Amino acid sequence: MMRIRNGLVALALSMTATAWTAAYADTDPNPWPGPAWKVDAKRGVLWKVVQACLQASNDPRQPGNGGNSGSGGGAAASNPCAKVDVPNGYVILKDNNPSSPYEFLLLPTASVTGIEDSRLWVLDGPSYWQYAYENRHYVTDLLKPPKTARIGFAANSIYGRSQDQLHIHIGCVQPQVITVLSRHMDELSATQWTWLPRMLNRKYQYRALLVDQKSLSVTDPFRALAGDVAPDGSMLRHTLFMTAVTLPKGQPGFVLLDTEADDDVRHGRGKEGSNWGSAAELLDLACTADRSAEAPVSK
């Protein structure tokens, strides 16, 4: 259960909702993703999957179940999810899209709409990015022959996703992204966001922020981004990407990448080449990057 960080939470939530009203009232009749957000059936499929996984993990008739699944090991063989971690509040689900044979998703067991849900940075809740990183082996376990690959993690904006249950994509990183990060690592900072060159033939750019820690127990990526874009409510259109890196001085760390959906997308005029705020595009669905890639690979 999420613990309130301080007595100003209610005020912060109110301010965030007010900002969303000002920015999006003309484009969305229900502009407050979060606790009061009404998810329609088409955008609520993943939440139903989470509920099914929880129900299966609580069913003592399921093979391997004696009640709730703990933090170690996977779910029962008949569970839709690869892992159900009730104490830490998340499940790991294999992406069933045939074009994503190596991709997994981390989803909260609580109803959280997405990156724009202010509870992710206002409340002191689960460290979903850390948990996603700890479960990256689900991707590498599928690679044949076994190889070391750079694993990335992505949460899309509300415009760049089809589901309104927070889900962090877990997959291999595009080789070109690895190359760009390697070439520009010395230019990046842990205190301010830095723009990177355009990648993947896109017309827009991503900006980067280093996390100079070997774990995410101190710096939460959602809070790191919200601390830069809030309190104007613009998290609604932002997307976030993370991967482990070797920092310039040789120590392990992480890099965060961010971009935001463009005006055409936000006003319903998005087209091919538009910026949909979808950092999942930085993932390599075929996992073609291996230990021959330019950038050093963090274990």
C-alpha cells in the first residue's frame, strides 16, 4: 500500500489536476488520468490481465500455488503472467505480439493509468523501474544462442500507448541507440537534461539524464522527470526510457531518455513521422544487438 510522503499530497494532486484542465480541456472531455480516470473497455485490457494473474496466484488449485506468489520465482504454469510479486506490487507479463518475441511488460498490481498518474511521483510507492531492471533476465533467457544484450525499459505517453494501465516495456535496445549513447556519454550530466542527436531517422530528438548510482533505490525515474516538467502537468505527453550504462569514470549507472508528443498528435492530427511520445520505439524487437555493439554493456 502506498504511503503518503507528506501532508501536501492532496494539494499536489489538486494542483496537477488544475494544470491538466488548463492544458487539455479543449482536446479531451475527461483530462485527468489518475485516480478518477475512467478507462474504457478497449484501453482496459491490461488491467483485466493483471486481475486475472492475481486471481490465479491466489487460487490454491493452481499448480505451484499455496496462496500469494512471493517475490522469488515465477508464477504457476497456468498463470497468464510469467511472475506475480504481490508483496512488491507488480506482475511480469510476456508481450503476446508476434512482432515482439523477446519483449516483456511490468505492470503494477494497483490501478495506475500511466506515466501521467501523479501518484507515481507524489506518493512513496513501489520502485517499478528498479523491479523492471531486476527482471530483465526474462528477455535474455529467451535469446538463443545465449548472448549478452543491452536491455532497455520504456513507458509511453498517453498518446503513444493503447492501454491505460501503466506498463513498462522490457526489451533489447536498438543498436543505433547504443551507438549514440556511447559516443555522447562524456557530454551527459546527472544534474541537467542534455539533448542527443536525432536517432532512428526521426525528425525529433530525445534528451538524456544520467543516474550516477548502481541501483534506482535513491533516484526514481518518474520523479526525476516530473521534477523537471512539473508542476505544469506536462507529464501527460512525456515518455521515458531507461537503460543501464557504464559511466564516464567506469562506474555502473543508468541513463534516462525523454521526449514528448508533438502538437499535431496532441490535437488529433498525428501522422507517420509525428512524435507520439513512444519511447518503446528505442527497443529492438528482434534483439539484434549483442556483445559486438559499440557501447559497453552493464551486467
